[in-house]
Amino acid sequence: MEHKEVSEVLEVPPRYPNFEQTAVKKFWDALEEGRLITTKCQKCGKIEFPPKIICTSCYSDEIEWIELPKKGRIYSFAEMNVVPRGFSPPITVAVVELENGVRLFSHVIDASFEELKLGDEVEVDFQEMSWFDYKKHTYFVFRKGKSE
């Protein structure tokens, strides 16, 4: 049997769900509008992020959509030198605790690792990104706010 060398590697993107067909489509629509929303259980009050269709605390399906605060503080952060496709290393990522206590993870787009410190104020912003399905989607990022 003769072996042939492969001169070209074909990339097959992973199959992400079509956002139009997900139960949390409202989340993606809100991002397009420049709003960050998530779900809150009407029974026990737990705020979920990312949004869920069932409460992970009491398992109720009595869920409402709420707007999240736009400001928060850096809880933890790191510099990434190995980054997903579409980014140029290094990038700074952070866990941000919003004013209501919800913690989110995302990219800090206007400050380097050296410019940040724990407790810095940041604000949610929105940026168009290319995902593996090669479509553009709006996603939330953080911008450094004014230090107090």
C-alpha cells in the first residue's frame, strides 16, 4: 500500500449551536442591542450566568430575564500568550465581579496585564467577534474605568 504525504491540512470547525435555535437566544439578541442580560429564578432568586433555562439551585423553571450592571471590579486577571483563533497574543482576561455580585469572565480590551490591579473598576462594552462558525457575533468585553 502506498502512503501519500498530506500537503494541506483542512480545518473543520467545531459545530456550535445555531444561536437562532437555542433556548437562550434572547441573551444573544440583547448583546446585539448593547445590553448584557441573564436569567434569575423567580422562586429562589438565584441569578445565573451564563443564562439557564432551569435554576441550578432549586431546579425551578420559573425564570425571568434581568439586565446586569455595566460596572464591576476586577476579581482576578491573567495574561494569555496562547490565544484562540482571531486574537493576537498576549491578551488580558479577567474575572469581574459586577455590582450585584455576579462574576463574569471575559477579555479586557484597553489595558495590558501590567496596567491592571485587583479591584480596578471596569465597564462592560460590546465587540463584534468571529467565532468558529465564521460568522460575526457581538460579545461582551471589559474596558478599564477610572481608578478611585
